[in-house]
Amino acid sequence: MYKEANEDLWSGRVDKEDKELGKRWHEKIQFIKEPFEKKKGICLFSFDCDVGVKRNKGRVGASKAGDALKKAMGNFAYHLENKILYDAGKVIANEDLEKSQKNYAKTLKKILKNKHFPLVLGGGHETAYGSFLALHKHLKEDIAIINFDAHFDLRVNVEATSGTPFAQIAALCKKEKRKFSYMCLGVSKASNTKALYKKANDLNVVYIEDTQMNLLYLEQIKKDIDRFLQKQEHIYITIDTDVFSAYILEAVSAPASRGISLEITYEVLKYCFEKYKSRIKLLDITEFNPSFDEKTIGAKIISRLVFDIVHLIDEHIR
């Protein structure tokens, strides 16, 4: 079910003495609703869903992430130069996950059709299948996936879960005779069985384990990304926040015992946006869980990541 943006989520400090130069996000955010027919901009759009997490035996609560993150963003200083920032509302899932993913994809496709850049706030990582489905139906061409994640999320199951999105995407690509191109950054060897590694290898998944995902290996990571994205026209980036070290972010569906840093994540994103620019079509952030967010520290961390991504989009996507 689609629900329009809640304007009450946006509040913060007001510096009237500084006039336009003192504006913050809560003063500049615009609100857009279906059918999303306004001047193109950056759309903050939520998928309120953790049915897949529940099915995957994880900690539920990610369905509350979209509102929690928007609430945490209101006080950010406004520095955008090129794009309008919109709150595009959200899709609320029900227990029928498969139908909810399709409804989410249908609404997201409308945002893409109107040439906005969607920055989606999940939701469990079941969000990823709906994101890809929307982009797939919008473009009708091959799409390269870059996933920041401790898990391959390639489980094969009777029903969809937060652990199956890329297996679902692989099956869709096979059915539609499209190339399945998937790169996973930050994979935890401790959290993925031999069966999942075999599945990844069988599907020619490119991956970098968490032990290699740090600033010491940045130049090699860039080379690996370039090799993966060679001749790839369209890029979808997804960030599962359980990729971050638990001592950085514990408020996720499945905390990582090792994980990766925010610094390497930002540097890799910065490189991708600087080099591949408008080939990047969509980005989502998933699995943040406000139910376990003591003193809202996690919301501050992830909302700042959103801030940085919004500025990368503003600077490099035309």
C-alpha cells in the first residue's frame, strides 16, 4: 500500500538570521506523491517491510527504519546545488511479501519513469528484489548489481525472505534471458556456508571478503570494480547495513562480528559515482533496525551516510 510522505517527520533548528544560507533539510525538503510528476530530483522513498527478515529468522524492526531515518535527517545543513530533494512517501508491506515486493516495484518504477533518482530506505534486504524488479521493468536491459553486504543473500527457499533476493534476481534474469551480474562487497566467511559460496561461484558472483574491504586495499578494490563494470551500462547499488562492524552499528537485523568501516564504504561509493556517474540508476539502504537503536546513535550514523550519498548524487548524476 502506498502512503504519502509524512511532513511531521521533518523538523529541526531554524536560523532566520542567516536567511537562505542558513537553511536545513527540514526547510528545503519538498513533498511529492504519485504519479511523481514534478521536476526531476532525488527521491527519498521508503519500503516499510521486515516480513523477509522474520521469515529468515532475523531480528524484526527494519520496517520502522524509513521514518526513523527521515526524522534524523531534518537538521542537516542544506548544501545541494543541482537537484531538488523530495520525500516521496513509502510503500507499506503486509504479510504477503511476494505481493508487497511487486507493489513496491510498481510504485518505484513510476519514480524512475519520471527521471528522479530514487534513494530507497528499507526495510529488510527483501527490498533488493523489488528494487531490481522496478529497474528491470523500467530499463528492459542488463543491470549490474553492487551489494555491500556481509551475506551473499543467495539462499534458495520456497518463499521469499531477506536471504533470497539475489537468488530471486538470478532466477528472473535466467527467465528473461538477461545477464546476471552481481558483485558483493564485505562478505563474511564466518556467516556464509560452503553451500552459499558454491552457489556464488556457480553464478559467477564477484566478491570481496570483509578481510580485504579496508582502505589498505582501496586501489585493488577499485580495479576489481572496474573489471566487474566493464561494458556494464546500468548499475544498481544496494547497501545492507549489517555489513558494518557491530561496534559501529549494532542496530541491524543481524550484527556483523567483523564487518567493514564507514570510511571504506564512502570511498568506494565516491569512486563509483565519480567514475560511473549517471550509469548508476538506483541505490537502496536496508536492514537498519530502530528497535535496537540505543539513544538513536544508529539513526545518526546511517542518516549521515544518506547525507553523503545525496551529495554524491547531486554532484555526479545529471
